[in-house]
Amino acid sequence: MWGVELAIDRKKLILEAATKSFSLFGYKATTMDQVAKIANVGKGTIYTFFKNKEELFDEIITTLILEMKTVAEEAMDESLSFYENLHSALYKILEFRTQHQLSIKLFQEEREIGTPAVLEVMQKLENAIINFIKNKVRCAVDRGEIQPCDPEITAFVMLKLYVSLIFDWEKQHEPLNKDEILNLFELYLFKGLSK
């Protein structure tokens, strides 16, 4: 039993060290030697848990996605409308992504280098967010809160609009505050521009 706990502790130590390395140096520049050095274990110890850097990275990203989902779920409130809940969840997800050091480094590496493994992971993160929204859209349709629609396309549009209002807009304009984003989100997606 004690040996199992020791193995779990070592695995956790390795994951923490790898997360630190990926956060500091990015995916491409991280080596198993660096991870071993940060974790203060032999490189062979890492290979008892992970067959390669890709597998180690994948486990870290899976954990990151679960953490993002938890943050989004915690932002939901049964007493609020669908769009208010969606706004809260998306805001928390994007806030999480901009405050989590690993996410920041991955965005940077995606933009500057375009490392294939990072591009794949960023797509995986986006797909996880879209799937989360898609499930919420489906529930809202079932409850009659919104009209029937393709949940996946709707989730995609919602995420892209939200990201654009938060990140793209502020590249050349004063950043929008949370209430302005909520109002625009409601106007474009729920009320529409028609009189």
C-alpha cells in the first residue's frame, strides 16, 4: 500500500514538474531531461509512468480541460437565464485561460511557432468548450428557453462571438466590460437586430 502511495506521489510530482516546464518553456522546448531535473527524479522514473513527452502533455491537458469545465459549471446558477449562465460560464473559462500560465504559454507558442502538438491541443481545448456549450444549448432547447437550432453550430458561433468581443475587439478599441459583453451577447444571439 505504501508503495502505491509513493508511486502516486511520484507521478503527481512528475506532472507538476512537467506543467511547470511546459508553462515556462512551451511544448517544443520542454525535454524529458528538464522535467526529470525539475521533479528531482531520474529520467527513467518518468518513463515508468509515461512512455513519451506527448503522453505526459496529453495527461496535463486532460486535467486542464477538466479544471476549465469545473470552473464553467461552478459559474452556472439555476436561477439565471440560459444566456446569463452561458455568459458567466464563458467569461470564467476565458478568464481561466488567460490566468493559467500553461494556457498563456500555449497560446504564445501556437501563434509564434505553430508547433503541431500545440495546435492539436488548442483545438482540443476549443472542442471541449464547444461541447460544453453544445450540451447547454441542447438543454435550453429541451426546456423551451431557446428555439430549436443545431447545437454544435450554435455553440461554435457563441464561442467565436464571445472570444471576438473579449480579445479581438480590444486589439484596437477600449476593452468592453462584463456587462457590455453580456448586453451585446444578448442582443446579437437572443434578441436579434430586427425591430
